[in-house]
Amino acid sequence: ANGIQALDLVGRKLAKDGGRALRLFMEEVNGFTGKHRENEAMQPYTKPLRNAVKALEAATLWLMQNGMKNPDNAGAASMDYMHLMGLVALGYMWAMMAEKSQAALAEGANGKASFHENKLATARYFMERVMPEAQAHLARIETGSDSMMALAADAF
């Protein structure tokens, strides 16, 4: 089912309405990270998110330039693109939770300091240990479909 969802994302949803949904999402995420550009406490959360957004932008551009000319490129990239999109979306959620937890702690945490400290630790773990996968997804996308399509069908 994931493969079908990935193909649908790249083959249909990405281009729907001229890419409007992705554009709006990217504007929202970039607005959030931009708002915190000078906030040192948020850098552990927003810097990895900005890097993943750049990878998603590069992957999208690559798909527009190479997926339309060669449908095999779009198909080969689809699963990694879906995972990259998921990383950005989850990273955005974690960054927003970090923002809220930092604010709660600054206001005294109302007896829930441990909850917010744990939320920040988990968000930082995600940013440091999971978000770097964005670069691997981009690298696989940019290799195209040649190695995936190298074997003849009768080789299977």
C-alpha cells in the first residue's frame, strides 16, 4: 500500500492545482522556521527542519525536471519522496511542540515541567537522529531510475 500511496503522491497529488498544496505547506513551514531564525533556543529544532525543507525543495525540483521526461524516474523516486515529505511534516510537528514546551517552561510549566522537558528531549532526538535521513532520501531520488531499471523483466 505504501508504494501505491507514494506513486499517487508523486504522480497525481504533487502536481494537482499546479502544486498549490505543497507550496502552501512549504510557506507555512518556512514561515515558522523564519520566525525563529534568531531564537537560539529553537535552533536545535528549526535548523534540522530548514535543512530537510531544502532537501524537499531540491527533490521536488528534481522530480519536475526529470520525472516528467522519464516516468521511471518519478516511480523510482516516489517512495523516497513520500518519506522525505513525511520527515518534513513530522519535523514541523516536533518543532511546534518544542516551541510550546519552551514557552510553557518559561511560564512555570504549571506543575508539568517534567512533561515539557521530556517533550523537548524527544523532539531533539528526532531532529538529531531521524531528520538527517532527509539527505539520504534526496540522494536516492537524485540517482534516478537507471540502476533500478537495469535488469530486463525476464531476469526476475
